[in-house]
Amino acid sequence: MFGKAVNYELIWDFTVSAAVDESQQWILSAMQRHGQGLVTILWRILGNEQDVCDAYQNTFLQLAHYKGRQKPEHMKAYIFRVASNTAVSMLKHRAAEKKRLSTAIVTREGAISPENELDCKYLQETLRCHIAQLPEYLRNVVMLRDLGELSYAQVGRILDISAATARVYRCKAIQLLAVWMGKEREER
Amino acid sequence: MSINKNKGTTLKSQNGSSNKCRRIRAWLHKAVISRFHIDAEWVQNHIANCPRCNRRFVNVAKVNLALSAIKSQPHKLDLLMRANTQAIGVLKHGLREAPKAEKLRAMLPEPKPLEKCGKYAHSTANVAACIAILLLMKIGIFSSMDTFQTQGQKAVEQYYASQLGEDLADEVFSA
């Protein structure tokens, strides 16, 4: 009797795990479908390959544990938002670390000279830092539109706003970024 | 009946007013664009002479430059493969061992279908243009030949009719 019960339990466990495995196959499908786009956007936000891999892993880990392992209703929107949020928090963390180090050790190399003002790497890093500081509603649009290269309609669908609103937010974000880039130049 | 008539007139007037509204909007847009567009002469002159506008434009250009630099920065070809491998590594056993996971571990970035077709776009456009020209030529030549033939025949018939008379001309051309 006891043996039978154990057997039933084993069968039950097997069927449950098979069902869960079957149901979570969509994670791999999502990875196949949106992986390339995600890597591109993460690379553009972070600019560091190891950070990209970490943020990517974190995104799919969160997807696997979403609301009792259920499939999100809007998969693309969920994945892109989680990925961009993860990337931004990594970027903020990186900026804070950089600031802490730069106050501790002030080197001559750290000072920005006029000749490297148009240095691409410097420009990219500055812009990344400023994007991370943007208000969330503006930052999301810039990330999806400019770094993810999605259309305004797609951005609107992901953020649950209209395409026209996305366009206005993007314009505001660029203006704000321009002001910040200008301020930095004046401060120097 | 009168109600229907009224409805008809109301609809007509609504259509008329919406058309008018559309026309006015188009006219306004055109007027605004011609006066306040970035390429308008007075705007260009102002930007050239106003230091504040200069600064603003420089800053916006800097943002655009940085965005372009970020977009054009290449990454290693195997980044997607490595990211997939790392992400699959933390998923549960059933997913890690799935055949799809194997494929994902070896996945390389592929250009979008539009980008793939992009290199053929120029030659496709050329071929399409050639076909269109050929078709137009063919249609045009044949139709003009037909017209020329019928017009010529009519002229000759008329000449014969005037010179020999209707009966003889009919006999000649009906044979």
C-alpha cells in the first residue's frame, strides 16, 4: 500500500514537472525571438559585454519567476522594460562607483581637456550617465526609441502611451540631455 | 421623406464643413511651415547671430553625435551566444536540456529580413524600372500603331470616296 502511494507520488511529481517544463518552453521561445534586440539595446545602454550578459541573465531569470511562473500577457513589453530597468540600475551603480573613486583619487588624467571634448568614448559615457539620470518616463522613451531603434508605435505599445506622446517625450528628453551636456561643458 | 431629405442635407453640410476644415488646416500648416521652419531665412540668420541659440544647437548636435556613436559602436559577434549561454545556465534543468536551448547556445546575430533584402533593393528597383519602361513602350507602340493604321485607312477611304464616288470606294475597300 505504502509502495503504491510512493509510486503514485512519483508519477504525480513527474507529470507536474513535465507540465511546468512544457509550459515554460515559452522562455526559450522568447529568448529566440527577442534575444538579439535585447542584446543590442543592452549593449548600447551599458557598453560593456560582461554587464550585458549579466543584465540579460537577470531579465530572463525575472521572466522565469514572473507571478508564479506564468507567461506575461505582453511578453515583449515586459522583457524590454525589465532589461532597460536592470541596465539603468547597473549604470547608476557604475556612475556612483566612478564618482566615489574620482573623489578619492583626483588624477591629472581625470581632468577633461578641450581636445578630448569630441572624444567618442567620453561623449558616449557622458550621455549614458545623463540618460540614467533622466526621469523614468523620458528615459524609457529614449532607450526604446534611440537605443532599441523601435518605432514610435512600438514604443507607445510597450509603455502604454500613444505614439504622439512618445514623440513629445523623446523631444523633451533630447532637450534636457542637451541642456545637461551644455552645463557640463560650462562647468569644465 | 422630409426627415431623410434633412438628414441628407445635414450630412452634405457636415462633409462640406469637414472638407473646409481640412483645407484650412492644410493652409495653416503650410503658412506656419513657410514662416517658422528651421530652414526659413530669418530663422537661419537669427541662429547664426544669436549666441544662446548657437549654444543650444551645439548641445543638441552633441547629443545626436553621442547617440550615433553609441549606435555605431560594434560588439563581438559571439555576444548573443554568450548571453544566451549565461541566461540558460540559471534556468531550471528541463529548460537547460531542451533541444531549443542547444540552438540558442550556438545562436549568432542575423541581419533583419529588410536589411538582408537591402543589398538587392537597388538592382530590384532597376529591373522593375526596366520592365515598366518595356511595358509602357510595348503598350504605347502597339496602340499608336493601331491608331495610325485606322486613321490612315480612313483617310484613304475618304480620298477614294471623294475622287471615285462612294460606291466604287466601298467596292474597293470591302474586297
